[in-house]
Amino acid sequence: MPETVRKESIERLVQAERRGLRLAIACRTAVIAAALTWYVGASLFSDYQPRLLGVLALVAYTGIGVAHLKVIGTRFDRRWLKYAIYAVDILGICALFAIIPISRSAEVPQIIAFRAYGIYYLFPLVVLSGLSLSWRLVLWSGCVAVVGWWAAFLDVVSRMDRTLSWSDVPPEATIADYQNIFLSIDFIGRGNRIEETGMLFAAALILALAVYRARNVFFAQVAAEADRETERRAREQIRDTLGRYVPAAIAQKLINDPDALKPQVRHGTALMLDIADFTPYAAGRDPVAVITSLGAFLADASDIVSAHEGIVISFTGDGLLASFNAPVELEAPERAAVAAARALRDLAATAGFRVRIGIASGDIAAGRIGSSRRQAFTIYGEIVNLAARLENLGKTLGVGIVMDRATRDALAPDDPVRDLGSHRLRGFDNPVDVFTLGDQPVSEPPSQSAPARA
């Protein structure tokens, strides 16, 4: 996970912990306030008189909860504060079992409080700690509850003159033996305390594990969101660089290879397409109809180039420049370009256009150019110029598809090719051997009929 994403996820988790802790403290405070109301209100409906120490303890605990709610998330908040609050709450309940007399009569031992009530008073506090989304706080609460419960129990036992427990049950115990031991006022049930605290600690461990897993799920979701956001930004960058028309398959390849758009020289094939006699065709026609027909044709032409794993580098008015093996890697870019040229020729015939296509293969310089605010991907070099010259030569030779020798040599042996001889091209010192497809007819005079799409 990137460091920036990790910091962001930790901050989001901290905010969630604070909200959970507020909820836990609010619930805890509401429960204590309700207990205080019940404790004091009991005297109105019975002869029971609440003890002042108990009332003061509940008032103090209610005040502590209110104060903690005010502090959470402020500059006075500290990491240790929640641990201290939970320790005070849990140890306070344990102390009540040891300090608050179970009876006004001194003859009744305090151990009856453990037998009559029980450790289940501590379970809500441990459970509430899970709302904080802190597995450490859950474990802390469980440990404090176990230690506090045993401390209170041992303190009460230490003040008893006589104790009975499970170890005092004889091997061949009778009903009378069980009655004499279990119903005795001195029975402390040490084994019961072991079971109680064992179950409480096990519950705390399970809850801590659940919170820990929930945190991991949270981090995984944040990481997944970050990955989706990174991919979205990468797609936008690719779209802004190569144009709005970037098929998903090609975009994904570029996302998986971030270095593909960096300046580099690699073997590839350039394809230059131009609509023959487009200027005479457009003259005198409705501009909207012309643009609509041209846009529809170029959109379909882009689909064809992409279907053959090429990239439309730019639109040249009434044509386009495409590359194969730059930046998306191909095993046989020459064959892909020729196959795309055939499909483009057939598309143009269907649309009522005639096209000239020049194809050249060799080393192509490719890369992203521009500033940080606006960038474009381009290809340049001798091969790109050669493709443009071959496209223009097709007008002179009367053929729609013209290729250089490097492209011709890379085709399959059974692919029909016709030799057009050597020609001098502007910008090139030596004559260039040119070829066309064997099934490529000689172009007829430019048609002035409206395209089928118009």
C-alpha cells in the first residue's frame, strides 16, 4: 500500500475509532445514569435505603463519562485516556462487589455478592469497548476485568474466618454433603470464579479478533478504493495523452506498463490514411453533413485500428496516423498494420469514400511530449515520414495501399503482394522499393457521390 494511501486510511480509521469511542462512552454513561436512577428510585417503592457510598460512586462514574465525551477529539485527548477510563469503570464495579456490604448484618459474608450477582456485570463494558474499533482496548478491558474480579474475590475471601469450596466435596458425596457445602454461607466457589473469568477472557479474545479482522477489511477496502482511483487517474491520463478514444483493452495494457508512454525508440509500423479527393467532395455540401459523415467514418476507422491492436496517434483532418507496436507491444506489427489497412479499405468502400494508405516499418521514436498540464503521445522519425510519402505516392500510382520493403518482407509467404518498382520520394536520398497488395485494384477516378452515411 502506498505511503500516502496508508496515511489517509489511518486517518480515516482514527476518525472511525473516535466516533465508535464516543458511542461506547455515551452508552456506558447512559447505563450508569440509568443505574443511578434505579438505585436511588428504589427507596421510593420499597424499604431499601441506598447507601451514600454507592450513590456517590454512580454519580462520579456518570460525571467521568460526560467529561470524557467532551474531551474526545480535542487537544486534551490522549491515547491512554480511553484505557484509563475503561480500567476505572471495570475496577470500580469489581470494587463494589468487595466494598459495598451485601447486608446490613455483619454476620452475612461479602462472598454472597459474588454468588447472588456475578461477573456478567462486566461483560457489557468489555463488549462496549469493541465499538471503539480498537482490538487493543478490547484485550485491555478483558485483562483488567479478569485481574479486577480476582482481586476483589481474593480480598473478600481473605476477610473470611472459614471457607468452603469444590475441593471440600468428598469423593463419595451424598445429597447431605452437597447441601452442607453448597448451601453454606461460607461457600466461595473458587472453581466458579475460574470458569467465569475464563469465559470472560475468551469472549474478550474473540471480540478482539473480530475487531482486528474488521480493521484489516477496512484497510483492504481503502487499498481497493485507492487502486480504483489510481486506475481511474491512469485511464484519464492515457485518454488525455492519446485522445478521448482509448479502448479499454488498450488502456489496460498501458496502465499495466507505465513506462510504455516514456520516450523510446522501438521497432514498429506506421500507417498513414487519407481520404482521396475529400476537398472536392466537401465543396458545395452541407458542412454539418460532411462533418457528420467524416466523424462517423473516422470513429469506425479508429475501432478497426484498435481491433488490430494499433493506436490512433492523431487525426489529420480527413485522415489519421496510426502506429503498431508503439506504445502497445505486438509480435507482428507489419501483419497487423496490413490487416488493418484491408479492413479500412473495405470500410471506406462501404461508407462511399476512397482512401489512400501508406505503410512503413522500422525504428520509430515514440513518447509523450508536452507540459505537466497538457500532454500528447506522438511518433516521429524517418518511418513516419516514409508512410506519409507512400500514402501520397498512391495517388500517382493509382493504388489505395502502398507499403515499403520492410513491411512486405514481414508478411506471410502466401500473402499476395505486387511489386510497384523503385521510386524517388521527397526527403529520401535513395530510391525506395514500394509494393501493394496483390488484391489491390487500381483506383478509379474520384467519386463525387455522397457517402452512404451522409
